[in-house]
Amino acid sequence: MIRADHIVKSFDSRTVLDDISVEFETGKTNLIIGRSGSGKTVLLKTLVGLHAPDRGSVWYDDVEFTSLGFRERKVIRKEIGMIFQGGALLDSSTVEENVRLPLDLFTAQSEAEKRERVDFCLRRVRLEKANRLYPAELSGGMIKRVAIARAIVMNPRYLFCDEPNSGLDPQTSIVIDNLIHEITHEYGITTIINTHDMNSVMEIGEKIVYIHEGHKWWEGTNDEILHADNAELNAFVFASAMAKRARRAAR
Amino acid sequence: MFRTLQLIGRYFILMGKVFSRPEKIAIYRRRILYEMEALGMNSIGLTAIISVFIGAVITLQMSINLDSPFIPQTLIGYATRETMILEFSSAVVALILAGKVGSSIASEIGTMRITEQIDALEIMGVNSASYLILPKIVAAMIFFPFLAILSIVVGIFGGWMIAYVTGIMIPADYLDGLLLDFRPYSITYTLIKMVFFAYIITSVSAFYGYNARGNSLEVGAASTRAVVVSCVVVLLFDLILTQVLLI
């Protein structure tokens, strides 16, 4: 379980997150949704410690993450996997080197064990023959899949995804969504996905939090979202034709 | 003034992170070798080309300006040697490297910052400052003194070559001048300077790259600032080290 407790975050004089409290459930695909610029990415980065909140705290199970120092955070960070919007693969390293980096730095595994683990993770994301390729040689979907492989290589307990579908075609988006969803349930990970893709919301969202102008506006499941009595949320959700059809079908 | 002090403070905070205990020495060793190739080996060509021409030009200019029956021609070889050893091979080569290596470091790390590669390292629990910057600093401090030696050798050769090709002076006099009143300490002095300059160029450039924010324009601006500040600091330390080591 990950819990944000009364988080406030400002940049200069602009308040980006205003008193946000939310709990993300273990073993579920939790989604943070909202318009562009609503504060989703800042919330996600605050949860993983890339931004320090001005007020409030972040809890990983019973540990208050925000009060920990760099060395203490390292223990929790080894249990975190994150998929960035652009993949954030190291340009100067091959696919294999990118995926095995955490193993090289933080484990005492033998070369054979590391190679086996990297191959397993790459197989898991269906990228068997890409070991020697560099990020510049990969397509957008392949970059995201390598990022997923790197995120799961250390068997994380928490998985964060910042707009994993951005820049991908609808078919590849579904593949990425399903992959994250499968991995979440397979390993019982607490997954938090930041998205404004309604396909993802309807397909894999088990708990959904809607952020609007830095405030938590609504939270619930993907069934509840279609019947929510919230004008802002409805305007966001039913801007998508797919969601409109889903509501008609539900009725 | 306050902003300058703030900048210096942030630089030292970053250096504190850079020199904290590395995660795994073996990984750093591999990265140091990689950086020695990227920063050092790839600068050999540029250093050699510039040094050979500057050595030749110094010899030509000395020959033209010291053209007097009262001044022995051996002085031309002597002056070329001293100029190459004492100043060109360390300070001027360092300024050239600040342009080549400094801008490359700042733009590489700056791009990593804006494409969230540094954030990705931090999330993994990696000390990104140490992982990215320390190998560059160590590699440059090891390799740049070799570039200084290369510059001295090639520059002096350039002087001899121009004497031989143009006949502006007797090459044997040039060689005699090279051996005139030679003090090995001059080499030590230049190597010490180069180690300091290597640290300045890599750490200052990495600082600007690491703190780049925004978009590609910001990375370009950070790269420019890195080169300018590196050059100024190199010149300042050239003065200080000359005062400390030679006087």
C-alpha cells in the first residue's frame, strides 16, 4: 500500500498539488487520471521522492518515505520500478546493459544468473532478440517494453508508470497496458499509472483517482466512473467516444 | 554576488555527492575505462594537430624575431621547448579541451537530465551524480596529463619539421636548443597543472549539465556556460598554480 497524506507542492508561487490525500491499494492497478497540467506527473514524482512535498507525507506500507534520508530511501527504492514517459533508457547502453544495470549495482549475482534474469525479463515483455540493440535503434513500443523489463528486473513491490501509452499507436498501447496489468497481478505489485488515456481507464483501471487543477476531485473504480455525479470528471471522461459508448452499453 | 556564492555552494554540494562512496567499484572501473576512451583517446587527434601547428608557428616567429648575429639560433629551440612545456601543453591545451570535452560532458549530462535518464537512475537507488560524474573526473585526471606529454612531443617535432622543411634555421641548432638548460621540474609542473585542469573542466561542465532544466535550448545554454566558466577557472588556476609551483 502507498499512501499520500495531505500533500502540498508548489513551484515558485504556483500551487500544483493542493492537500491531496489518497491510498493506492496493493496488488491492484491504480490509475491517476486528469487533464494535461493537472498535476498528475508531479504527484507521481512526489510519491517516488523525485520531488519533495512542501507539506504532507508519503507512506510505503508502515514507513514514512518522506522523512527518510538518501541512504534509508535506497532500501525502498530498490523495491520500486518506474516506467517514464519517454522510457528514459540510458542512450549509451544496450538493451541488455539497461536492464541489467540494477543487478550489476545492487546484487551479488553471478554473470550467468544476471544473464538469465535479463533474458527472462526481456522474454516477459516479448523482446527476445533485442539484447544488443541501442535505444536509438528501437521503436517507441520497444522502448516502453525495455523500460518495463528494467522496472521489473529487481522484482519490485511497487511499480510506477508515467503515461506509459504516450506516443504509441492504439494497438501497442493495449499491449503495454495488458503487460503492466498482467505483471501487477502475477507478482502482486502495487502499481500506479499516470494516464489520460480512457482506453487504459476502462480496460485495466481497478482504482482510479481523478486530479483536477491540483486537487483530488474524485476516486473510485472503472465501473463507478461511468456513473459518477461530477461535472468536471464527466467532461473529462466523456470527451472520449469510447467512454460514451461504454456508458450507453451500461445503460 | 549572492547568486555567484549560491552557485559555488551548489557546486560543492554536488561534488559532495560525486565523491561519496561508490555503489560497486567494478562498475566504476569499467565506466572509467569507457570515459578514458570517450574523453581522452578521442581528443588525441585534435591535440596533436593543434600542437604540431603551434610548435611550427612558434619556431617560425622566433626565427623571424630573433634574426640577429648576436643571438644564437639555439635559443629558438630553447624558446619553443619552454613555451610548449610551460604554457601551451597545459593551459592552452586545457582551454581547447574545455571546448571539446567540456561541451560534450555538459550536453551529454544535460540531455540525460531533460530526458529523465537521471531520474531513472535515482529511482533505482543509484547515486546518479557519482555514477555519471566521478568516472569522467577520474578518467580525465588520469588521461589529460598524457595529452600534455603528447602535445609537448608533437609541438617540438612541429618546430623541428618547419626548420627542416623551410630551412629558416639549421635543424641541428634547433635540436641543441632543445637540450639547453633543461629542468625536468618543468615537466612535473605542467603535469600537476594538467591534473588540476582536468578536474576543473570535467567537474564544472558536469555541474552545468547536471543542473540543466527544461528543453534542448537549455541544454545548449548549459553547454555554453560550462565552456565559458571552465575556461575562466582554468586561467585563474593557471595563475595561482604558477605562483605556487614556480615562484
